[in-house]
Amino acid sequence: MIDPQTQKQPNARAGERQKAFSNASLTPDTTPSQDQIRARAYELYEGRGCESGQQEQDWLQAEREMRSAAQAGLGEEL
């Protein structure tokens, strides 16, 4: 499938994106960057078999997940 962001076939860089997301440290006092959200949204897209047409839903879900993770970290520290 073609990556809607680059209009190219996915390649080995997909693993790099996964690693970047996994290594992204969110602390309770930080908000996710657009790059972090974009990486997670792309993972969601890939998880659906690269089916297009749900970019906005993927972005919003990624944003919710990352904000929730940051808030969960805050709750653990209280």
C-alpha cells in the first residue's frame, strides 16, 4: 500500500517510526508533540491494513491515547 504522507511504498523506515514512538517519553507535565501523534496515527493506519479514509479518526485516537498515557503517569505520582 502507498503511504498517504509520502505517496511512496512503505519500507524499512516503518520500523524506525515504531521505535521513535516507543522511545518517546511522555511525562505528566508534557504534551505529546505532533511528531509523536503522527507516528502513532500512522501505526493505527498500518494496523488497519493501510486502509485510507480515516486519517482524522487515527489522529484523534492517537492524540487521546497519548494524552491518556500522560495523565495516567500523573496519577501514579500522586
